[in-house]
Amino acid sequence: MKYAVIGHPIDHSLSPVMHNANFTALNYKANYEALNIPETDFHLIKEIIDEKSIAGFNVTIPHKERIIPFLDEIDEQSKTVGAVNTVKIKNGKWIGYNTDGIGYVTGLNQIYPDLKNASILILGAGGASKGIANELSKYVDYKLTVANRSKQRFKHWTLDINKISLEEAEADLASFDIIINTTPAGMNQNKDIVIDLERLDVRTLVSDIVYVPFKTPILKMAEAKGNPIYNGLDMFVYQGAESFKIWTNKMPDIKVMKDAVLKHL
């Protein structure tokens, strides 16, 4: 069997490292590769996937919304979020799923078991934010708060959340138990921090969905202030584990998957 991840650029992706380690551990005869597909070639996606006889694939930036018109079905999570990160091909049908929110919350719940009573601020209003907010809303009693530079991004949000600006979030920062950065600020060589942490309470858990670098600028700053921090490695591993279950109906070896990524990092 063949599986893949599609995106652009894609050479940084550790999905092949993670999935191939899992296949080996389970003696599952398959291989997983990264396919770089620029936006200009995306209209050929059906031909590219069919030609390679791929049975399922992951979708990463910038194609999570672009893939939807090519799908025959999408699950409820994908409909709510408006983005797909996993595609299963069954009897010629392309079926879309979104495992990002499940992946993040599965990991977060292990290090912060009292999610039910947490007051949570999510920074950014893109696809990842929406997926995480949708999944977190199943766990928490308090209304979630999402902050974005422009409130225009909330136009197509149907989730019942508090929608605020980054300036409003900064002013009320001390009231949150968990702060989650879903913006690209801090990725790769980017040194930006999306929000001023001056009013941060020392008890607040500060999280970033990025795992490369292992500590983004916002996590480094929070750690320097004495706050607990949590990066996006577990989200990456657990969303991959969910994808594997969708494709194969088998249970993955999550420890092997995580160890493979850590070793590579």
C-alpha cells in the first residue's frame, strides 16, 4: 500500500519518518512519501494521486481547503472546520476527514486533565484554530475565546465562541488558564510573537501547535517568565495516528511514531 502527504513546500515534513516507522513496527507492508504539489499544479491532484496508486494521504499547508472540491464526501468535523487534513480512498471514492483538532486535544488532555474547568484563549482564526476550537468545545464548560488581528476572519465561524481582537486578549491575558497559539508567528526562522505576554499569569499554560522549532519564541518567552509550556509535537503525532486508523482500521504504535520524530529532531 502507498500513502503520502501533499503540501507546498513539503521537504520539511516529518510525516514520512513518523508513518514509515509505524509501518515497520507493525509489519504493515506500506510506504509513505511526501509529495510537493504547488498551487499551480493542484488541478492535477486526481491524476497525480491515481498515477501513484495511493490509498490515502494527508493534506498540509496550503491545501487543506483547496482539496475539498475534489472530494466525494467529507466528515462532520471537516464540514464544521471547513478544512481537510486526511483523505481515504475507498472503492474509487475520496473521503475527507479532519484529525487536527482531535490530535491536539488528545495530547493536551494528558498534560492538563481538568480541561472541563479551563478558561481557554486561542490565538488565530485559521483552519487549525477552528479545528481545535471545535474539538475543545466538547470538553470545556467555559465558553472558548478566540482572538485574531482582524475580526473579519470570524465571518464564516458558526461555533459559539467569544470573538475578540489581539489587543483585547492582551488586556485580559491574566484571566486565562490556557493560551494556544495557532498562528504562523514563530514558525521556521520567524521570530515574531503574536501577543504581548506582559500581563500573563504565572499559572497559565502557554501552548503552540508548532513543533519545529521545538520551542517557538512565544514558548521561550513564557518559559522565561516561569510558565508551563506545551508545543505541537503531540498534535502532530496524534493527528497522524488518527489518520492511520482511518486508512487501515488498525491501531498505530504511538510510542514508535513519537520516538521516530523525536530522534529526527
